Amino acid sequence: MSRDFLILIFAALSAVNLYSQSQGPFQSFQDRKSFADFLFCKGDYSRAASEYECISGFENNDSLFLKLGYSYLQVNNSKLAGLMVNKIRDSAQAEQLQGSIIMKHFTDGEYLKVLSLSDSLNKKAQTGQKSYIPISYFSSILSGQTLQGNFQLSIVSSNETDTINFLVNKVVRPEKKSELTAGLLSAVIPGAGKIYTGKTGDGITTFLITGLMTFLTVDNFSRNHSFRGYVFGVSTILFYGGSIYGSAASAQLMNEENERSARNQLADFVKLNEFLHPKTFNPGSVCK
């Protein structure tokens, strides 16, 4: 009895296995696609890309290539994402993925790549689509390249136009302090160069220390303490020379910081204002 029961169970399991195998290819594809979509919507783009790659041989459609390309982009593989752009037949979806690639490079500070990718798209924009002109314009400024045409400020409000002009001018014509002037000021009045570059505390400290060391030098010589007079004298000269060099270096560092700050402010403004972005892909549009 028990033997017959075991045989019956074995036969039933075999039948189930054969049925699942007969339905396997279609069922496996659907399950894998659903799992890939689940991973994509959860933000697990690395695993989602792997799953989409496996099913791309069964289904070649724009939606799959769009999600696969976006997944590649999120794991910092813009080269493969670019290949997916070429596979998408629908121009609107291809433009969204291309826009996402461009914005990823912009966010990462890769402005030359933005210019390279958006160059051909700007040619299309001349026919009436203006979506890529702003991002290439700002990338030209931030990378220090020659400006590519004029940004059409008519698409924004007057307040936004003023803000953009202000930030652009800070990058193109940043506030600078003369290194020569800073050095000369400290040569005339120790510490004055530091005050000129905005380091008032350092400037006052330099002035007081130089004055104290000069007093000690003169005082020791007047008391016939020649050795100590020479020690303080040499130290004063070295400190004085160092303060001149330090003032010039402070001006250089201040200029570099002003330039870096101006570029960061402009880049942050562009990132925060979507009306300056190209059309990009929104994952929320396919994730319910």
C-alpha cells in the first residue's frame, strides 16, 4: 500500500514538472520581466540591468531599451546607456534617455562630455526645439570654453534672467585680488596684504608680531646683546619676507576659491531649475 502511494506521488510530481517545462519559456520570460521591473522601480538598477539583458533577446521594444539604458546610466555606465539610445525607435523616448545621460554628466561636473553629446542635438534645436540649448550654454561657461551662441533668456521670467546673468557674470568675470598689490602692501605695512585679501585677523597678527620682533632686535642691539640682536634680526627679516609671500599666495588662493564658488553656484542653480534641463526620463512614469 505504501509502495503504491509513493509511486502515485512520484507520478504526480513528474506530471507537474513536465507541465511546467512545457509552459516554461513564456512563463519564465514574464516572471523575469516582472522581476526586472520590480528591481527597477525599487532603484536596484544593477540587478535590474542584468535581468533586462537576459530578456532582451525575447523582447525588443523601446520601453525595455529605455529602462535598460536608464539602469546602465544609474550604475555609471553611460557608454552602454548611449548604445540603448541608438536602439530606441521612438524619437521622444530616445530624447528622454539622451537628456538623462546629458544631465548625469552635468551633475558629475563633466561639462566637456555634455558639450560633445549635446552638439548634434543643438542642431535639431535650431529648427524650433530649444530644450538642449540652455544646458550646452551653461556647460560652455562652466568648462571655460568659448560660448556657443546666446542663451534665449526669453523663456524665463525677468527675476530668473537677472539671477542667471548675475551668476554667469560671477563665473566669466570673477572677483579677483591682485597678487602683486597684496605683496606690495605687506612690504610697506606688514600684514596689510592679508587684510587686503580679507584675512583681517591674520593681517593684524602679522603686523603685531613683526613689530614685536623688530623692537626686540633694536632693543638687544642697544643693550650690546649682539648675538641675540642678530638672532631676532634674522628672524624678523625671514618673518617679514614670509609675510610678503604669504600675502601674495593668499590673493591667489582667494581668487581660486572665488572662481570655484562662482562655478558651484551656477551649477547648483542649473541643477535645481528643471526649466533649464533637457527632456529627461522619469522612472516614476513607468513605476506605479
